[in-house]
Amino acid sequence: MLGIGEFAGLTGLSVKALRHYDEKGVLVPADVDDRSAYRRYAEGQVRAGVVIRALRDAGVPLPAVSSAVLGGETGEAREALESHRRRILEQRDREDQAFRAAEGVLRGLAVPVDVRERSMPAQHFVGQVITVPVDDADELSDDDANQVFGALFATLHASGLGPSGPFWTTLRAGELGTAELVCCWPTSSPVPESVCGPDSFAGLLPPRTELVATWRPLEGEELPEGTLHPAIVALFDSLADRALGTIGGESRGWIDGVTEVRQTVLGESEADYAVEVSLTVSR
């Protein structure tokens, strides 16, 4: 039999740890003196002690260590170690992805954004809504929007109504926990309901003064998915600086059913483009 001090010296486990493992039933001494409560360990428990220390040093959770030791097989200890290793690598991968995404967000926010006011005439448009649950809004892809824009473009082109400029998108709150992405094409004249069909609608942006933010990405840089665009952040920074909180005495939010913040992409290639975000500040 080995005293607790001898057993600690052989296995590398501290006396404090051995007492804890006894209390938790992970490694129970072969004998405990009734009067002194002194713990003694059998020679055959040295292997279990070594395994416990190895697994705990590797960060394996105590319940998994206990199961592996109770199993008594080296294979079970290896499986516990490998399972823990897989969890750690998966966690590291998630952390690495989050780190890269955070770097991308900070780089994007560091790019200078041109913010200015401009006067705009009335603008007719046709739009279509894509509705998604708020909890799954990140699942909305560019392909979903491109499909809607393509169908709207074909309809307008076939009807001889345009479009008359680049498209824009805007995000608004829907009903019952949903979000709505509104896809819009500008037109040179009103779009009849017969052209719109059941899925789209016609609207009009009235004459207005807009606050416009224009952002050009760094070469080869892409923003992480689900990130609020730096141009929108710069737009709200400018609103805060200018203390612009209302439109014509009403709370910011809606014009003819379309949210005020409008986002469009300017440029003809993925290598050379700018993102423009606009918000009506007066009418």
C-alpha cells in the first residue's frame, strides 16, 4: 500500500487533487484509516493515477476522465482524449473564424466614407419584397435577391418601362417576427398595376434631400456576412453629428411603404465598385 504522499509523488497528482478525486468518486483510495482519515492507495491504482493526470493536463472534463478510469481500458482513455481534442479543434476553428470576421469588420470601418447631402427629384420605382424570419435573416443570400431583381428587370424591359438606373435594396421590419428585404428598380414613369402582377408593387419616392454615404472597399477585401455595412454606420455617425432626427417633423422610417435607408451598388465589376447608402433628411 502507498501513503497519499508517496502516491502523489509517483503519479504527479497533488495531495489536494487526490482528496478532490476521492470526494468525486474518480479515484477512491484502497483504504482510509477510521481514526486519522489517512488515505492509502494500492499499487494497482498507480496506472489510474497516471491516466487521470494525463487526461486532466490535456483539459479533459472530469466526468469524461471518471468514465475512462472506471472503464479500466487504455482504449477508453484514448477515446476520451480524442473526443476532447475534436471539441477543442472545433472551438478553435470557430474562434479563428470569429477573429477573422472581426478583423474584416474593423478594416471595413476604417475605410474613409464620403458623406454628403444632395437634392433628388421624385423617383418612380417598382419593388418586390422577400420575407424571412428575423432569426434566419442571415440565411438570405445574394442569389435570392438577384433572382428577384432579374425577374423585375425582365418585366420592366418587356413593358418598355426601364429600368432607368441602378437598383437598390432596403431592409424593413415585417410582421410576426419577420424581416423584409425590399428589392427596387427605378423607372422613368409610373408602373401600372397590370405590369406589377401579384408579387411586386409600384411606388414613388417624393422630391427630397438625402444624406448619402459612399464607401469603396479595399482591394480584394470582402465584408463578413451579416455585418452592418460601414456605409450605413457612417451614415448614422453623420446623423448623430448633424443632430438629424426627423423628416418633416415625423419620425424617420417610411416613405410610401419603403424604409428610408436605401442601399445600392455602383460599378460594373467585382473589382471596381462602390456601395452607396442614402437616407431622406427632408422633403
